[in-house]
Amino acid sequence: MTEISKLTELRKLMQSMERTLGLEQLSPVERDIYYAAEELSKADQEVRTFGLIEHTLVQSVSRPTFFRALKSLVEKGYLSQSGTANRGRYIVHAPR
């Protein structure tokens, strides 16, 4: 099996898992932010905007696109603003 064949199989598996979890409705940027938030939330209950924007998965996303996608994730219920801080902190919720 070639390297590209392995990558193709991995991508198909990922798409299947995203469909199962209901993440296929998210844009690629929203998914990357959600994945980053999920990873960062393992260390702490809340995820900070600064940590998200510096995460490897979203470093190449422009600031306006990042904040539009972040707002969309909140509106869709995947993230919520933390009640313990004024802004810049989010809580990750499981996909529906």
C-alpha cells in the first residue's frame, strides 16, 4: 500500500467519524477550531481564545475568519462562553 493510499484510507475513516458525530455540518475551519478546543480542554475546563488562535490546527487561519468561525460554533452550541470570565474563555460541549 502506498503512502497516498494510506492517507486516503485515513481521510475516509475521519470523514466517517465526523459524520457519525454530526461534525460534517461544520466548515473545515469550524472543525479545526473545535478539534483544537477539545484538545486544549483536556488540561483545563475552559479554553482561552489565545490558546485556540495559537494552536497548530488554526495558526494559518486569518483572525477575521477565526472569530467568525468561533462565533458560529457558539451559536451552534459546540462551544459556550464561560460564565467565570468576561470574554475570551469557552467551554467545549460534546457534539449532538
